[in-house]
Amino acid sequence: MHESPNDPIAIPTDLSSAELGALTLASLDHLQEGISIVDKDLLLRVWNRRFIELLDFPPGLMRNGLPFIELMRYNARRGEYGPGDPEMLAEERVRLAERFERHCFERTRPNGTVLEIRGEPLSDGGFITIYQDITARKRAEAELLEHRLQLEVRVNERTTELLALNELLAQEIEERKTIDAALRESESRIRLITDTVPVLIGYLDADRRYQFVNQKYAEWFGVPAEAFLGHPFGEMLEPALVQRLQTHVDQALSGRSTHFEYELVAPGGRMYVRAYFIPHILPLAQAETGVVGCFVLTEDLTEYRQTQMALNQAQKLKAVGQLTGGIAHDFNNLLTVILGNLALVEGGLRNQPEHYKAVGTAMNAARRGADLIRRLLAFSRRQTLQPCVLSPRQQLAEIAELLKRTLGARIELETAVDDGVWNIQVDPGQFTNAVLNLAINARDAMPDGGRLRIEACNVTLDRAYAGRYPDVVPGDYVRLVVADTGTGMAPDVLEQAFEPFFTTKKLGAGTGLGLSMVYGFVQQSGGHVRIRSQLGSGTSVKLYLPRYFPKGKARMSGSTVSAHFDESHLRGRETILLVEDDPDIRDFVARTLLGLGYTVHEAADGKSALAVLESDTPIGLLLSDMTMPGGMSGRDLVIAARRQRPALKILCMSGYSDQVVASLMPLDYSLLEKPFLKHDLARAVRSTLDRRPETTDDSTPNEP
């Protein structure tokens, strides 16, 4: 952000133009940005120490009146502008500079430093250029330079210059007018610089009263700059914060530089700030203590901190999701063995009521375990989804009717759906469950009644928004908001809200998987979730689901086995190649298939199965797990089997069903989700064997 050079700025009335010029010029060496000013003849007139540091110019090169092309030649010779003739490269940049046009671009130096270079033309010709090191911002790192200002030499130099000027002014009136005009011009340039840099600059005298603030400082507090002058430090801040900052002001006025980071609660929300306190030191001959004041330089770190926190939270949830998904996969295998064998035992105990009841109880517990695994897979984004195109308006209207009978009389339900809200492509059941989960949580947060509002509208998220959140892709979304006026959540609770099994409800009142399922469903559907909450003010959860763009036929969930099949046709005499690395599952499936009349060939990995397929053994069905060791996954085996035997029927088994659907979408296959029972296996096998093959021109895709 930069301000117009004609904007007013606070000028202490008790300082002469020379003193104010010296003060403002001295402040330039405390800025993080490099500054250079050239006149209309492209001669260097003003620069600061940071300018030399950022561009690695030797001090001996710098002088007042140095032609601009000399700097360009120096850079070109050391490869700053890439390959080419140094003289031609320098002249090309001089031609661009002679246009005196506003410009802003980034340049990467050979040492890896990335600079942002902004140029502003001056009214009387020439231009001011600001150089900012944005390497840390590019790498999203919190590496900020500590400012250590050495003012004694600078003050001595400026004092000597001013004494010399005073002698000349006493001798010649015309020279005095010339020097006054030069000082006024310098003051105007310094004012332009201080109002352009994205830093709050203030100056306190030894009595801790403001003597100078830049325009950015005044805009931060929403008052004119003149309102600060002469007033004590901290009048605009909370007393508790002032007490903490006062310690750093005291250190600066005692001659020590310091900095401090703090949080500031502003009308627009919570802000993160870093302030530098830098002493202004004069020689003891001019001041009794040497320290006559201090500079207060303040930076707004809010956007950086928010991005950092969002990234940390996304990485944390991703790690938890990966761990949860792996555990869920292993439990699906275990439950397949448990449920399958319990079902076989149950069938032989019908004449023993007590044992039959005990086995039934165990099977019910195993089914509840399977339901819990489905919830874990929802969080880890590995559940099976059956997305279809739906209208949020219609879906929310149906959900609202259900909620009116569920929430009770003390909860006021409001719904607001914008006209023309876009369609979305999601699993309707999971969408309904997500909204109901959020509504039930809101109801529980309002034991004494309150208002629940559900709304949907269209939003477009740009790259700037996506840059602040690592899990966001720019584009069109439908934003669904579920907001309540309940008790709200503390910051530490809010940070863990999406973690599986985390709950603040009483023991037995919740599983802690509700918000985890919502998070997993939205992420798996290509969207993202945002949650805001404050104790005593309620909670607002926003679901962003991608807009649906028609692309021919909507995606289906693969050739998933139908649950409706004639039970009298479950037996068969075909030969089945069973591929499963878990020996217990392989044993259960093999015994079940043999009991149904099939011939079974077993293989513990993909390579062994491929050897069978390459032989002359007749195979009617390939029944394969998708997650196997040995260097060949189930997907690889399916592709190889299609090449060996294009007409082969294929039935896949997996606890990661949605991943299977995505990876095998082009192929002709069927899908059986783990865990499954004997009759699920029998239906799936018979249905796959009896299904007519799909006709396609490229049934065997190339491997990626």
C-alpha cells in the first residue's frame, strides 16, 4: 500500500526543517526495505543502508550523483540479469528507466534472494524505488530480520553536514534559499517513503510522547496523525497491553533495542503484531544521557500467522486421517474373519438357544464395530461414496422438515437458500447425515433453547483466499452454513473439534465422530470446512462444496454389486481364483465358496495369481483383494488379468472402496466391501458371474 505524496502527515512544530530532515532521513536506515531515489537525469541522489545490503553493492561504489547506468553495469557484469552482453543488458534497463513509469516486479538474485522492486515516478522527474526482500514470504517462513541500528556514526555525519550548511547559510542568503528548497524536497521524499512502506512508524521523545507518526500508523488506529503528537505512548491501547509494552519502551530509552510480539483484539477480529523498539542515540556532548527518544516500528503478522495455523491444522488432520484409515483397513479385515466365522457358527447352533443367543450378541457387537469403522473411514476420506447431482434447495427443504420434528419447540429453525443456488455432486445420504450431525450438535449446545440457522449460497473463492488456506482450490462453491446461538467452544476445544473420538459430551452421550465424519465427507467430496466459535456467542460451521459442472454422464460408483438378488441361484460350479494375503480371510472365503459348489484356486499375492492366469487353468472369476504386499497391488493384478484374459469376470474386495472405484473406473469389474458375511459373498460372486460383459473399445487401459 502506498499513499499519495500530497496526503498530510504529522510534522512536529518545534523542530526546524533541517532537524526534521535529519530525523526522517535517519529513520530510513531502520527500515526493512531498501530505498533509492534518482533525479530526472538518472543520477543517484538518496539511498539507505538496506539498499546496499539487499543488492550487495560495494560501499566504495555508492556516491551522490552516481549515474544510474553504472549500477546496472555492475549488476550485469556479476550476472544479476542472466546471460548476455553486460553493456546491452544495462542499456536495456536504462531505456526502461527513462520512461519514468510506475512499475512493480520481482527479481530473483543469483544467490537465491527474491526481491520485490516497486518504482514510483516523482513529480519533478526521476523516481523513488523501494526494494523489499520477500524470500521468507515466498517460502512461507517466519524469518524476519532483527534490526540493529547503529546511529552514532550517522548522527555525527549528519551533525557535521548540518554545521557546514549553517556556516554556508550565514555567508550567502542565496545558498540558504537553495538549501532550504533542497531540504523541503528531501522532506517530501521522506514523507512519501514513510507513507508508502507497509510498516507503522512512530517516534517517541524521552518523555514517551509522540513526536512523529506516519500515515500507516494513523490509519491503523483510525484517527488523524495530528491526534498523536504530544500525547503519551499507549493512550490508544488497552491498559494491560500498555503495561507490557512499556517495559520495551523503557529498554529502548535506556539504549537497548528490543522487539515484542503480541495479540491485539480489534473490531475486525484478532490481530498478531510484532513491534520493534529502537533507541535514538545522540553523542553525549549534545544530550546528557545520549538517548533522546526511540523509534517504534510495527508490523502486522495476522495473515502470516493465520496461514501458518491453517497449515499446521491441515497437516495434523491429514496425519490423523492416514493413521485412522490404516487402522480401519486392518479392522475391516479382522471383522470380515470374525463376522464370517460367527455366521457359520450361528448356522449350526439353532437348536442350542443359549449358544445361539451368545453368538448373535457377538455378531451384533461385530456389526457395531463395522459401523464404527465406516465412521473412521469417513474421517480418513476412504469411505464409499455414491455421488449424484442434487439441488441444495430441495435437499435442505427435506432436511428442514425432518429437523422440525426433531429439534423440539424451544429451538427456532431458520433456513435461507439463495435463488439460483448451484447444483452440487455429492452423496445425498452423506450430505443429509452431515447436516443432521451439525444440527444435532447445535441442539445439544442450546439446552435452554435458541436459534438454529441453515443457509446456502453461491461463492467464488479466488487465488488470494486459497493462498491463505492450503486445503482450498480456487473456484465456484456452494457454501452451506449451520449456525447456532448456543454455548460456543473455547479455543482449545475448537482446535480439536474435527479430531476423531474427541467430544465434550458426557460419557456415553456421543462417540466423538460426528464432526470427524462431516470433515471427511466434505474433504472427500472436493470441498473444505471452516468453523468459528466463541464462548457464549454460538458456533458457525461452513461447508464449501464444489459447484457441479455438467460433463456428459455423471460419475457413478462403479459396477457395485446389487443387494437384490434371487437367493435360490447362489450356488455354482465355476472355477474361482481367490487372491488374498490375509490367511484367515482367505480360509473363510475359500471354505464358503467350496460350500457353495465352486472350485477354488488360492493365491497369497498378485504374482502367484498372475502365474495361474498365465497357465491353461480355466478360470471363471478373479476374486481379489486390493491391498496386498509383494510389489503388485490389486489394481495392478486386475489390469494384468484383463490383458491375459479380456473376458474374465472380476470381483474386487476392499475396505477402501471409494479408492477402488476411482482407480478402476474404466474397467469392467464388481466391488465387494469389507467386512462381509457369507450371503454377501455368495450374492456378489453369483451376480458377477451372471452379469453380461460391458462392450467397450478400450477395456484395457495403459498403466500410468
